[in-house]
Amino acid sequence: MLFRLIYNVIIEISFPILWIVGLFSKKINLFTRGRSIAFKILKSKLLDQGQWAWFHVASLGEFEQAKPLIIAYKKHFPKDKILLTFFSPSGYEIKKNFSYADCICYLPWDTTKNVNRFLDFCNVKLAIFVKYEFWPNFFNGLHKRKIPVYSVSSIFRPQQLFFRWYGVGYRKLLYGVKHYFVQNDLSKKLLNNLGINAVSVNGDTRIDRVYQMVKQENKLEIMDDFTSGIKCFVAGSTWPEDHNLIEDLLKKKTPLKIVIVPHEVSRKVIGNLEKKIKLPYAKWSTYDIMKDSKKRILIVDKIGELSKIYSYAAFAYVGGGFKNKKLHNTLEPAAFSIPVIIGPYFKTFQEAAALVGLGGIFSIKNKSELKNIFDYILLNDQIRKKAGMINGKYISKSIGASSRFINKLKELHS
């Protein structure tokens, strides 16, 4: 009771504060203004008519976990329509035109008033929350209306608030989920210890997506021209910290091409990156076949091409690993059976930790270690092929989470 009171006070006062912050932050402005039209979108898409399956994700990474589930759900339950909600602008703004969803909008702010308005209007058959998404008022509203809630690709750790003595109020949310589709045995054990037994170790649904990604057409004209058969090193989803790390690679010639794909492509980020480059370089947005094909460095100042760009790489670096819990998707390059280099913060990412242990991913802490690993992989074909095979094998052996989810859902709703 005390938890809910404190939570609701924080929720009520925080949104007006975010409106003010949004005057000075483009991302927060998208966050607040996007929510202001959420109910208008729901009404225009007739969420009060027909039968809807609701998928909710936090951002882009969680969307990649939901995507194969949504596609599979559409195939096996064709009469149901799909509602997809996002918490973060970094997911919504990129995927708001996802063709498999019938309605896409921001998750309304988790106040009791918004929840009641949302659930009173929307004809939701079931709700599927991906990974870490647990919203007290939405869960309470769904439970009151006897709408089943599923948690998919979820991961639990002893350090989480759920399992602390002072997290008892938050822990109660866990009992409102009809079935958990978790990624590992530890998550199942932690839930079982709380008396929650409706749990399946289902794996990571992203692996199904990246496995299919390898089989699709990944041809990009710019990459074909830029690489021209020369080995390519891709630094993907990079942040300024990563640009500082790879700075030395941008100052002297190497026997391969280097492609940098920043996570953010704002003028400021791209401009600061350009200042670090001491060699002739090209930019995706202004690429000219006559002028740029012989250059050694390419900056991709466009969102949405990274997964295909990895298909051209001999090995890759994945950014975000110099911030705790910020490492980006290592499964995408791993799916193309290439070695991957990351920063030191990876232990909360199950797939990265597993592949570091197996030898397919290499973790580094500084420029010196990057140089050593870079040269080690570049100059040893056998090592490069072995590490790549480890990654490819891990992906191929781990597929099937989406089909297991659908089969269980059929069983629960039969």
C-alpha cells in the first residue's frame, strides 16, 4: 500500500517536470509530446473495435525481441490485430511505421487515470511485456479486468529490486503475470523461489531475428562500391567514448577499410567524430562513387543500415560497452560469423558474457588493448575464422524462442 502511494505521487509530479525539461531537450520533448497524442492515435485506429493483442517494449533493443514474436503471432492468430507501444522515443521514432503492427504509439504515462482510460477504451485480449517492462498501474488495471499478462524474453538477477527486502511492494507485480518466458535458468530459479511456477526457459527471441537476417538480401550499393572486395572493419552503434577509443585507427592507414556507424547521427556527434579523422574519409549521406570509393574510412550518418553493413565485415566493434548496462546488440554481428570486440561492461548481457567465455567476443578496457586485439584478429586468419565460427554456431544453436512462445500461447488459450 505504501509502495503504491509513493509510486503514484512520483508518477503524478514527474510528468509536468518532464514537460519543462522537454523545452531544453529534443528527446524529452518527443517523449512528452508523443504521449499527448497517444489517445488520439488509439481512437483513430479503432482500438475499441475488433480483438487486439498488445505488445509493449521499452525501446529499440526490446523491439528487436518483440519483432519475431509479432510476426509469428500475426501468422498464427490472423484474426487478432496488433497494438505496439513504446516507452522511449529512440524506439518509437525509428519503428513507428512497422508494417506488422496495426497501431503504434507511445505508452501512456502510468497514472491511474490514464490506465483506466486506456483499458476502458482498448479492446485488449492479452498483453505481452518485453524484458524489463513492469508498470504497476497498468499491471493492476489489467489484473482487475482479467486480461492475461505475459512477460517475454525477461531476465532476472538477485540484485534487482524485486528480490531485495525493501522491494516487497514492487515484487507483488510479479504475481500478476500469467506466464513468464525467461531467457535463462537463473531467472526461472529466482521466480520459483518466490512461489511463481508459471515459468518457461524460452531463450532470447532476438536470436530468431538475427538468424533470419543472415538469410535475407543484405546488399548495399554504397558498401559494395566502398569495400570493393577489401576486408572491412565495422564499428557499430558507437558513442563518443567509443570514438575516443578507436581514434588511433583513424589516423594511420590500415590494410582494410573502416566503417563507423554512430548510434546517434546528430550534427554535433558526426562533427566531433570528423575532427578525430586524419585520413581522407567519406560520409554515407554525401557518398560519391567517383570521389569516395578509394577512401579508407566511411562514416554512416544514417540510421537503419547497420545490420546489413555487418554482413560486409571481417570483424566488428560494438559500442556502448564503456558504460554500465549500455552495451549494444552483439548478436547482429555474431550472426554473420565474425569476431566481435566490445568494452569492459558486458556481464549483464547474457549473450555477450557467454560469447566472451567461448572466445567469439573479445573484451577490451583501453586503447592499448584495442590495438593488440585489432592486430591479433587482423593478422591471424585462423583466429579470425575460429572466433567467427564460435559466434555463428552460438546463434544457430539458440534459435526457436519465437515458435516456443507461440506453441505455449496456443496451449494456454486453447
